[in-house]
Amino acid sequence: MDSKKKRELILDNYQNPSNRGIPEDSSYKRENSKNESCVDNIDIAVKIDNNILKDIKFDGEACAICTSTASVMSKELKGKNVEEAEILIDNFERMINEMPYDEDTLGELNIYNEIYKQPSRKKCALLPINAVKRILENIE
């Protein structure tokens, strides 16, 4: 995919994010993720039922990269089991950190494969993913 198309998808997911708005439902596990060096402060809520990520929602104030990553991530992770979600998260982190990764596991998240060119944006892209990762690490 060319860089122009990637930018368009990122902008669309920023301006029209999927799964925005955290429900008042205690069955969701919640986690906050924020960047001390910028405005990014995002809440992630994940509903897990029978080892399946049934729903993912987010809200908060964040830049285009963080917001769009939360939007795309929520679409890509919804419906996956915990193990599949952990594989996707690992591959996303590897991609962002310029390590070998399996692009086939990432789906639309591959639009962030050039974020490494802007090192200051890496943390923005990782904030929503890190929140989901902490939720999955703390499943009872």
C-alpha cells in the first residue's frame, strides 16, 4: 500500500473512529494509557467472554496516530481469542520497534509500518495496544 493511501486511512480512523465511547458496563475490563510528553490520554475497555475479545471500546483525548491506532486495533482484535490477540499485539510491537514481524497477523494495522520513521510517534501508536496488553495480562 502506498504512503498516500496509508495517510488517508489513518486520517479517516482519526476523524471517524470505530468503537469510540466506553459503555457503563462492569463486564468490561478497563485500562488507561497516557503519554507524559504529549496530550495522549486514552481509556480502553475490553469485554472478554469465554476467552474471546467480544468488544473493545476506547475514549479520551489523543493525537491522530493514537486515536486511529485505537480505532483500527479495536476492529482487528474484536472477535479474536486471547492467544490470537496476544500474537497480534506482539507482532504490532515488533513492527513499530523495527523488528521482524508477521504482517499477515496485523490486517489493517499494517498501515503503521512506517511509524518508525518518526520515532516520537512510536509511543503514540503503542499506547492503545499497551493498554489492551495490560488487560490481557491481568485476566482472572
